[in-house]
Amino acid sequence: MTNTSYTGDVHSHAGRAHFYRSPEWKALREQVLERDHYECQWCKAEGRVTTGNDMTLEIDHIKTLEERPDLALDPDNLRTLCRDCHNKRHGRFNYKRLGRPKNPYASDERW
Ligand SMILES: [Zn+2]
């Protein structure tokens, strides 16, 4: 079985920055992008195609790093989101582009 856990510090900004710079993460990130066909998975669910050509794509931890460091490197816990969707997920609202009245994913944050 593949070891998917990350044993480093995930509770500080510096620790997480270190994680995101690790070669393991960089390799896995590419793998997830490829698996998701370089498409934002939330936009896809809404019938829109958002690829790296339209928007910066980011990899989201479904269970956050702080919550489940043991799933930090588990592809099943990772998904491709565009920057807009990723910001929405983490409550960094920016409606300039989409002009939505409210965040349809607000309840997603309550696990
Ligand atoms: Zn999106």
C-alpha cells in the first residue's frame, strides 16, 4: 500500500509552504491534474468547462491538510479546482468575475 500521509508540520504557514514545495506533492499534483483532464471539477459539475487555458488551476484537499494530514498525499482526497472555485471553497469571496449573488457551496464547508 502506498504511504499517503505527510508527517511534517501542517499547522503553520511555513510547514504547509514546505509541503507544497515537496517533490512528492509536485509529482502528485501533476498526476491529479492529468486524472481530472486539467478541468475544474466544480465548474464541470455545473456543466462548464474551465481548463488551465481559462484560469489558473489549483489542487484542493477535500479533507484539509490540517484536518487529515494522513490523507495529504492521497489522490482520492484531491481534486482540481480553478482559482475562482478554490477561493469560494475557502471563503475568499470574489464575485467580480461570476457575479453570483451567494455562495452555493457554503454548506460544503461544514463537514
Ligand atoms: Zn471552477
